[in-house]
Amino acid sequence: MDTAGHDTQIRLERVADAAPGHAVVDLAGELDLAVAPQLRELFDALAAEAPDVAIVDVADVSFIDSTVLRELLRLHGTVAAGGGRMVVAGAAPGVPRLLQLTGTQEVFDLAGSRAEAVGPA
């Protein structure tokens, strides 16, 4: 789902070819309050599948605000309650910095890339 109206191209997409037991969401652009409803819908659909591993690929995300952070935390809690784990993959410097500033860096598993989050084939 692409969302218009931002200076940076926004991408909120479910990746169809994930490894068995994995669910992957690919995000891009400046993610803020304006995309939160669509992001919540996407995350709810992902969590409903009860994946062993939910991967949120943020390699192309240039900014997230507290609204998006809240949605990431909500997804993490839902996936963990179902016995799975959530991985934030490919984070550019701005995302880990926000996690550090908010004290949430210990909540998420971080991976350098989507491939690293999936692990060996």
C-alpha cells in the first residue's frame, strides 16, 4: 500500500514470499501519524497469522515518530503473546536512535538486514 501526500515515497507492504513460519512487512519513507491507521491494519493482519517470526524491514525508512513506534510495540506484544518473536531488520541510523532515546532498544530483536532476520536458508 503506497500512501501519497508525503515528500518521501511511503511504502507499507506485506512481502508474499517469506520463509515458512515467517511473516515480513516492508516499510519505506517517513512514517508518522498520517500512516498509522494503515500501518495498524497491516500489522493486525500480520499478527493474525501468528507467525513464528514477524520481520519488519525498515531498511528504507528515513523517519518514524512516536505513533509508529507505538504500533511497533503493539505488534511486538501481540506476536510475543502468540509465542512468536518480532525482528526489526535493516534499520537506518534514525530508527535505532529513536529506540535508544525512548529506551525501547532492548524490546526489539534487531537484525542488520531482512536476510539476517530470516537466518540461513
